[in-house]
Amino acid sequence: MSNLEKYNAAFMECLEITEGQLAGLKYQDITAWDSVGHMGLIAALEDAFDIMFDTDDIIDFNSYEKGKEILAKDEYGVEF
């Protein structure tokens, strides 16, 4: 499974959405991505990529696209 597939799977499973809903998705655009859903998504991504997010990155993670930017940082080293 590629990193993009893992990333997408975490979103789809945690937020109960389809792949077609991912592009442009932002925090609180859907009811499932509230504060509780956000922490579930963060936990799923940490498990999928065997990382621990910094608190600032958890706060900054406010969209599907921004999440890819954050994971691509040197400290996480996830390539898409």
C-alpha cells in the first residue's frame, strides 16, 4: 500500500467518507470532522505512519491538503 493510499484510507475510515470527498476537504466541512473526529484521524495517521505529531502540527492540520504538507516535513519523512 502506498503512502497516499494509507493517508486516504485513514481519512475514509475515520470520517466515513468516500475517496471522491477527499480533495478540498477542510476541518469542520463535514460533521464527522469535529474535534473528536480530528483526534481520531490524528491517531489513525500516527499509527499508519508510525510517527508522533507535534502539538503545533495537530493544530495546523486543518485540511486534507495541509495534512499531506505536514507529513512531508523532514521530521516525519512521508513521501507522496
